[in-house]
Amino acid sequence: MALLNPYLTFDGTAREAMEFYAWVLGGDLNVNTFGDFGDPGNEGVMHAQLVTPTGFTLMASDLPPGMSEGHVAGTNISISLSGDEAETLRGYWDGLAEGGTITMPLERQMWGDEFGMLNDRFGIAWVVNIAGGEQG
């Protein structure tokens, strides 16, 4: 199954924001830092996911080191497509990339999944994560 979720980006306040959303919405919050994935000492949030009792899923991260220039709070949302249907998700990626700008190629990441980011031809930010990173 492919899922569509909002993905917020923060400049150093992702943990605080997601803990607040967990307090407001309830649910289970899982937070991983950049340090968890090979950047020792970097406690910035690489990925956070809140799954609420009503079935909402909200994801977030802090900007990677060196990428905060030009960040404007409130314009910090991406749409996330994720799941294990690799062919379907790659098709979405290819379609969204047409006429758009790839900001991070769709490729295997250190956590084992395929992941990529792009801005479509209308300027909307998308992230795609294919579970398990099966190469096609």
C-alpha cells in the first residue's frame, strides 16, 4: 500500500514541534536523529513520525546541516509518498519529476530504503520513500 502524508521541515525545532503535536493529537511518536544514522553528535531530527489513535500520520525533520539558508517557517511542508509498492512509487516519482527539479535523487539510503526529494513543476515539495529499498 502507498501512503500519502504531510511532512514538515524545521530549522532545529522538529523535536519540540513533534512533541507538541503528540501532546495535542495523542499517539506514538518515534524520533531518529542525524546522529542515529552516522553523524555523531548531531542531535537534529533526521526523521520523526507521529501516528495518532485516529489514524493520522504526521512526519517531520530538521533541515540537514548547511541547508537552512532561505528556510521560511510556514513554507516548510512536503507531501510524502511511502510504502512497499516499489513499482507504483517509482511511477509516481517519475511523473512528479517530469518538468520538476530533483533535489535529492531517489536512491538507497543509509537506513536501507530508497528515498528521494523533488519539487514538482508547480513548486510543490515531494518526498518518496520505498520501504526496503528494493532496486528495480
